[in-house]
Amino acid sequence: MKTAAPAPVAAIVTVGNELLYGETVDTNAAWLARSLAALGAPVARKLTVGDVTAEIHGAVRSALDVADFVLVSGGLGPTADDVTKQAVADLFGRRLHVDRDLLGRLEALFRARGLPTMPALNVSQAEVPEGATILRNPNGTAPGLALEVDTKLVVLLPGVPRELRGIFEGDLGALLRNRLGDRLTPVHHRVIHTTGVAESRLAELLEAELPADRGPVTLAYLPDLRGVDLRLSARGVSADEAAAWFGRYERAIGPVVAPWRFEAESGDVVEALNAALAATGRRVAVAESCTGGLIAKRITDRAGSSEVFVGGVVAYDNAVKVGELGVSDETLREQGAVSEEVARQMARGVAERFGADAGIGITGVAGPGGGTAEKPVGTVWLATVVDGEVESHRLSLVGGREAIRERAAQEAIARLYRRVIHARSRA
Amino acid sequence: MKTAAPAPVAAIVTVGNELLYGETVDTNAAWLARSLAALGAPVARKLTVGDVTAEIHGAVRSALDVADFVLVSGGLGPTADDVTKQAVADLFGRRLHVDRDLLGRLEALFRARGLPTMPALNVSQAEVPEGATILRNPNGTAPGLALEVDTKLVVLLPGVPRELRGIFEGDLGALLRNRLGDRLTPVHHRVIHTTGVAESRLAELLEAELPADRGPVTLAYLPDLRGVDLRLSARGVSADEAAAWFGRYERAIGPVVAPWRFEAESGDVVEALNAALAATGRRVAVAESCTGGLIAKRITDRAGSSEVFVGGVVAYDNAVKVGELGVSDETLREQGAVSEEVARQMARGVAERFGADAGIGITGVAGPGGGTAEKPVGTVWLATVVDGEVESHRLSLVGGREAIRERAAQEAIARLYRRVIHARSRA
């Protein structure tokens, strides 16, 4: 009988004075921890220190005490306060030398940006500790560096989040999988996306339906401004066993969550909306007041949105509502800009003028000013139009300006998505 | 002459499995770090470990190695996975005993909540290590606990953010001020915001100009997609001395950074643009293709933007560029949608139609698809118009879709800001 080797243990060291001042929330540490858990290497310790050689030495030593491998992020930039590479090289008695290949790639990158010569400072980014493996950075100039230290591994990563992520998802992930292979014990997940229902309400409904035998599965509620994700996690079982358990959960809670559920790899309901529009051969246009472009921005965040998105009008000034969308002066005067009829006229107006099959009209009080007793901050009128038929809703949203705008945009996108899905099933 | 004692050094230990899984971003650590810096006790190290006795021991020991006092948060709740208090008591050989006063207060709290008896589990929350000082928790049941360990201090705090903050702002802050008194040395900061210049280029230019005597000041470069902040920090001096030093730095580097500098409390160049528009009595309208509403969204993120923002058109489909903005069919045919002349017509068109004094027109290839040899992904044409005069620029941006859109929007906002500032100075 084969005994499984223990799972490899990771530690994370993040470096940066700004992290110690608390000016920057350490999202890298959380992202790396999540990615390592998904890979199957639990994190035993996270440490944060400033851009100070002695502190970096202490942290890396302390991390190596408890872990098989250590990811160190931050302090690889070209400026004088970036000391991580030199500090780690010194700690393990490795000299830095300029890597010719890397230098060539950096110079090519600067030429591609239209700069004739690379700033001298950036030469330091081509310096590599003896024996280190270079991990390509698809999103920037500082590569990752992996150092073998006895039987352990110390990996240096840049602190810019998208650079760190790009390296992890590319060369570093491959290196770790290759090196740690069957010692990795991944956690299996299935995520159910919902929007339009509060976490506490969802929990109340679900707790009654969960299987009596929960097996290896734990259920987490992950709420944010846009909705609540339900994450099922299974540890210590094979992918097939996990899938069987997730199926049991799906049968139990699927009917309960159906009214608010959407399917999207990215977790973004825009992905579901754009797919539904494309599948039914429809295109959308949007008319926004209180959300100020946020809905158009969210739709066009996604690659390929030009297939389904015609365009939009941000009608902040009432003159734009009248001139560009055909909202009636009289309606504005009698019912005010934040009113059901204005939202409906905006939705219909933008769809007609832009030649779109579907449309959104939205107008509200995002605050902090502008609220009245009758229409307090958070009052939003939302209209959707599909094939000429308009539906409208009054929302009463809580939170600050950003939260109100995010919630209003999400509600608009989710409501249009449900209508388009419904329209498709009738076709 | 009085010699100042060295500033007391703090360390932070956060405890919780959820922090190691990366499911929860560690906002407590950032909040405590910020509060300690403001108090005048710099943080030398932050550590995070799971709810495991041996790990907590290792972390607290490692923290005491570098710090005069250690704040430990998390794991003080009443359930079985809360082991922090017992672990720390064991580490220093202190027994836990039930504190009668505390038990009475807890029981009263539960009565006040309408519960006739306190759950048995909560009795553990009245247990206190020998010799510990109790720090009142105004927002919950688990008090903070301060232990003297030789000449150092170890403080336990609950992990619920508003409870932790309540204790810090009350009893703990008082205890630290009382104990550390004149050893506290607040850090003074001044931040210079720039946009439109690369970190390495800025560093190259600045290093030549920095004062030979850097005094108590350190300079950090904080880059993101929108620009580079320069942060000057001064430690161990009075506010007046710090201001004098910052003034010396300003005189040295001010002229160098001037072309890219902007003033904004929030660090967002939109704040500077909106203020400049308001000060000169101008209003702006925007016409966006590749940024898809992002510029309008960013302008309207800020409260009060309705004073200076008329509205915008998101012209994704070429038909919208023609119909809503007056872009010429012929120009589109001959030069393509991503071209200097289309950007110029968009800017002029939206400003004229919306009755705005200033306008932006932007069209480009955000990717990932749509690039050609002549116009690769990242090619963006940007036009700004102020009082009828149009200026245009070709941008070659790197990164993924999101980075290209963010950079393009930032460049547009920053360029318009500089033109409006300039227009004002001529007036």
C-alpha cells in the first residue's frame, strides 16, 4: 500500500514599507494564499516586513523554518528602495550577475514601447542571483526568480499584482506542479453565483435544504456588492468523489437558488448577459444617469462585447436626456429626473435611436447630496426594454455613493439578463 | 541636551485559518498598522498564522524578537477553533482563571440582549491569564487582554474588525500612550502625485536632484496603472521640522516633477480635473469608444461631478459615431475607426452637441482581438478639445485589455486636466 507523502507547506513573505504603514492592503498575500490552496499546498505562515535588508533576512529565515517553499513578493523594482533581490542573494551567499538573455529581452521591451534606450536603472532588473531560475513576467519588466536552498525553494516575485499573478499562472505554477507533483492535495471547489438576494435570506433558505450527511464538503457564503457566491469545497477526496458530492448538494439546493442564479466562469453577470444576447442575436444599448457610464463600462470590460453592445449615452444633464434620448421636457418638469417615466423613456429612447433590441434606462440619487424626503439618497428608477416592451422597478439602495452605483448597475444588468434568457426560452 | 529614546517598535500577529486560505483579506493588519504609525510606533513585522497552538507560539516568539510590543488579533471567540488565549497563556506559563467582574459584565450583556442565561460556551470569554490587564470591548463580548512579558507587552484582541477597533481606540490606545509616552514618534508624510511618466524615468530624473543631505526623509515610489506617487516620509522629528525638510525636497524636485504633477487629496487626477473645470466655469462631455464608458464613470465617481460633467456617448458601433457624434462616414471608411481624425471628430462632436466647453474623444484597440500590424492592440488615438481647439495624440499602450483601458482613460483625463489648467492661467 502506498502512503501519500505529506502535502508540501508554503509560506508567504510580502515586502514593502507601505504594507507596514497600512497604506496598502496586502491583496497579494491573500491572492497567493488562495492560489496555493487551490494548487494543493497549504500556507502555514504569512509575514510582512519593510524594505530593510535585516528584516527581509529575518522573515525569509522564519518562513523557511516552517515551510517547504517560500514566495517572497515586492521590492524587485529598479529604484533604490527595492532591496529584496540583493537581500535574498546575500542571505544565501549568491552573487548577482547580469543575465544577457534577460537584458536583451528587457531592451527589446523598451524598444517596443518606442523608447530608444533603456533607462540605466532598469539594468538592475536583469541581475540574477547565481543558480536562480528565471520565471517569465508576461506583464512587466521584473521577472520572478526561483532559488534552490538545500531541499527548499525560495521564489522572488514583483509586488505589482498583475505581474505577480501572471508569473504565478505561468512559469511558477508549472515549476511548482512539476516539482511537487503528487504531493499536492488540491481542494476541490464548485461555485454557485447568485445576485439579487441577501446573504442572510439565502442562508435561511438553504440551511433547511442542505443534505443531512455533509460528507467532505463545506459551504461558504462569499458576499460582495454584486451578489453572493456560494462556494462548496471538498478536501481530501478525488476529483470524482468531490464531483459526486457537489452533485448531491446541487440537487438539494439548486431549486432554492434558481431565481437568483447565473452561470459565468468569471463570476460576472455581464458574461452571462453578453452570452444570452449573442445566443439570441440581440444587441443592447444603455442610457445612464446616476451610474454615469458604469453599466457601459462593465459591459465593455469583457472582450468580444462589440458583438452585442451598440453603445450608450451618459445623460447627466437633463438637456442630454431630452436632446439625445427623447425624454419629454414635460415629464422631467412634472415628475422630476428621478422618476419611473423618465427611466422608461430613457430605455426606450436609447434602444430606438441606437437600433438595439434591448436597452437599459437608469436614473437615481447616488448621493451624498441630492436626496429629499420623498426621494432619499439610494432611490433609483430602473427600466429595461426587450423587443419594445418596457419593465420598470424602483430600487431603494443603501451604502455610500460607490456602493449605490455598483448595486444599481448590478441590478440593471441582472434584470436585463433574466429578461433576455426568458425571451430566448419563448422563441 | 536630551537624547530621544528610540521609538517603540510594534509587531502584529493575526490568527485565523481563513486568512491562510486567502478567503479573507486581512484588513485588521492594515488598520492596526495604520493606527500604530499614526500613534508613533512603527510596525517592524506582520505575521499571520492559522488557529494552531504551535503556530501561534512560533509567531508570537518571532514577533517579540523584533518588537517592544506585539498585538495579536483573532481566535478569542467562544468556539472550539478559538485557541489564541490558551496558546499565549501557555507560552508564558500563565494560568487562565475566571475573572468575576468580567463574568458579571458578560452576563449583564446577555441579559440586556434579552437572553435569560448566558450560553455556557461564553464563560470561556471571562477567562483571563494571570496578571493580564483587561481592555474593555465596547462592541462585543471578548475583551482585549494585555500581558507584561519581561519588559515587553503582548496584547490579545478579537478578530472582529469593529471590536478590535473599538478596543484600540479606547483602553488600548490609552494604555500605549501612557506606557510609551514621549518615546512615540509619529511618522510625517507628504505625497506628490504624478501621472504620465514611468517610475524608472522619474527615478532617473529625481536622483540627480535630491538634496545631498537627506536628513530624516525617505522617498518611496508608489506606481500603479494610473501613475506614480512619490511619498516623502520623515521620522523622529517634529511636525514643523518635517515640514521644513519636505519644503527643501519640494524646492529640489518640484521643477522636475512639474510636467506630470497634479494636486488631489484623493490621489485621483479626476479630482484635479473637476476642480480645474469648476474653477474656470467650464463643463466637459466625453465620447468614448475603446474605454467604453470608463472615462465617464471615473468623472462621475466623484460627488459633485454634475457641476462640471454634462454627459457622454459610448460610441462602440460606428453607426453611433456617425449618428450621435457627427463623425464622417468618409473618414471612417478611409482612415478606419481607430484614427486621429475620428478621435478629433468625436471630441469636437460631443462637445458641440452637448454644449460643453471641453471634450474628450478616444478610439483604440483594447484587445485581446482586433489588432493589426499597422494598428496593434494598445494603439489608441486620443483627442481633447478646449474652447473649440482640438489636440490629438497617438498612444501605444501595453498590458491586457483592462490595463490598456485604464491607461487610456488616465491619459485622457490627465491631458485634459493640463489643458484646462493652462487655459485658466491664460484667462
